[in-house]
Amino acid sequence: MPEPTRMVVVNATPIIALALIGKLDLLRRLYGQVAIPPAVWAEVIQGGAKGIGVTEIQTAEWIRVTMLADPRRADLLSDLDRGEAEVLALAQERHADLVVLDERLARRYARRLNLKLTGTLGVLLRAKQQGLVPAIKPLIEQLVQGGIRLSDDVIAKTLQLAGEK
């Protein structure tokens, strides 16, 4: 059951990764509505070579494109890509309860900004804990086979937390 009235801001990589394995709906099931800034929408819609996540994001009415009140706030995070910078700026502006992003540098910034943080594997772990998926090891294998880069250490720690080591 989704947590009520939480502000959850999601970056493009978790959307694409979850869509890749057919589990984008876990975001809705865990958090209800999620917010993405315009740059994240644009990044997913551009779709890369395979177009993963394009149809899913276009049909997911629970994903809300949310404008920044002050887009210049994202400009201050110039060493991040635009989507990551807008995610962090939106999370700050809206006092988000949770930020979902995977990129190492953006996660470092999120910690400095005291934002509560998770990533794609954290979403899968939470989904398992809530009984929404029976196991996450096969999902992680699908992510890796689909081209999502995950460190061996992060995979091992996630599987240990999931009791699947």
C-alpha cells in the first residue's frame, strides 16, 4: 500500500531501469504519486537507442511532471546532468520525503543536501520487504543483462539485505 501524502522525486535512470524489467509500477505501488522535473521527462522521452520507458512514462498518470519554482536553483549544480540537477532542486524546493536516483555524484550531492535517498535497488528491496515481489536477485540479473551498470559490492549488499545471498 502506498505511503500517504509523500513527496517522492524520481530521476530518469530508475524509471528506465524499472521499465526495462517491467516493474515501473512498483513506484506507484510503494509511493502512490511520484514527481519528476521536466528534464527527467525529456530524458526518458528521448528514449535512447531502445526507447525503454517511453511508453510507460507516457501512460503512467501517477507520474507528475512538476515544474521548478526557481529553475536557476538547478543551474547551481552544474557538474550534474540537467535531470539530476532538477531532481535535487525540486526535492529541495518541495521538501521531498524521498529522492530516487542512482548516479554516484548526484547521490553525494543529495546526502550533502540532507535529502532522504534511495535508488533502483532500494526500490526493489522495499518492494520485496512489502511482498510486492518474491525475490530481487532475478530482477537484478535482468537489469545487468539489460545494460544497467551496478557494482558487485552494491549487488552483494542488496542481496544480503534481501536475505538472498
